[in-house]
Amino acid sequence: MILSDMHVHSAFCDGVDTPKELCEQAIKLNVQNLGILAHSYVDFDPVGTLSIDNTQNFIDTVNELKKEYKGKLNVYCGVELDGMSNISTTPFDYVIGSLHYVEKDGKVFTFDNGESLFVNGVNDVFNGDYYAFCERYYEMLTNFILDKKPDIIGHLDLVTKYNYDNKYFNTSDIRYQNAVKKAVDKMLKLNIYFEVNYSQVIKGAKKMPYPEKWITDYILRKGGKVLSTSDAHKKENIGKF
Ligand SMILES: [Zn+2]
Ligand SMILES: [Zn+2]
């Protein structure tokens, strides 16, 4: 069996370890394909992203490792392109397309970096209507994915990050399910991978990966492709799925 983990972050963005340390760990674990990637630069929220100045350094570093580990480990240099980022993806081997912010009427907030930012954002921008927030997210995600055509769609239902036990919205609600299915139906036409992202399971925050099982089942039933990843931010978490 070939073990691949195509979603691993290094200290070049918000991860802990150097790309070389990630490679060493991958070899220990018998991982054959390792995708080291960085969050794309977002000008209004640059913390934890790959700075423009450091982009070439990151690419050169990972490309050196490809040569160094040739025959032992296949190393790929990727980018986790945010839907609100403007960078060129040309120099990267592959792209994971992810959306970590929602925008409406010129107001932007993140729903991925603390529960209070998420709740305050939905209150301020959507008058506390979580279904309207989700509909906007899936609409933005679909437009972004159809436009940029990445290789992989990252953590499809990231909007559920703080929605433990349906605390803010019910994912069985027809309004939510329709928004998801409409987005998936459009994205399926691209024949790209939907990521099954274990980051919150590895952290112990959730029992199941993104997206919820009914969504993965829906994707598979419709003939879509899925790919499991760790979204590891430290080497110990590589391949934990
Ligand atoms: Zn992400
Ligand atoms: Zn990530």
C-alpha cells in the first residue's frame, strides 16, 4: 500500500517543523508521497501565511529536498490557496483550494481562528443567521473552486469547525443540506479530489473528519474522488488517518 499525505504544513507558515524534519518523519513512517505546503499570502491577515518574500525560499527548500530524498520519498511542493488570496500558483506542484474567510457587503471575517471570531462575525455580518452564513460560504467556495480549478478541495465543510453537536446550526436542516449539495454538484464536474481532512480528529476536537460522513457518501455516490490527509502542523501528526 502506498501511503500519501498531501497536506502537511511546515514552519514556513503556521507549522512547527522544518521541511527537512517533515521528510525525515515521513520516511520513518514509510510514507511514500509527502506534500509539504504553505498557506497562501492573504494581505488582510498575513499571520501564519507564507510571506511574499519567503515564497521563493520555501520553493527552493522543498525542491532541494526532492533531490536529496529521491528514491526514498516523493516530495511535492504545494500551496493551500485561500479563496481570498491573489497569489500566483504557477511555481507550485499542486494546489489545495480552501476558504477560511467569508465576505459579504465588503465585510470579511474568519471562521477558522477561534470560536469568538466566528460567532461575532456571523452576528455582525449575517445578523446571527447561521444558515445564511453557510449559504454564503458554499457559494463563495464554489465560485472560487470553479475559477481556480485546484487539484484538491480542502476541508469542504470547515464552517462546522465550532459547531459541536449542532450548537449553532443543524447540519440535518434542509437549508444547510441543499447548500452543500448544490456546491458539491457543481464542483463534481471538475473531477478533482475532495479532501477528507483529519486535523480536528488528530487534535481530539472532533470524532469524525471534514466533511461530515453524509457529504463524503454523497460525493462517492455521485462518482466523486476523495483523498485523506492529516493537515498536520507538526511532524508527529503526519499520516494519522
Ligand atoms: Zn485550511
Ligand atoms: Zn492546511
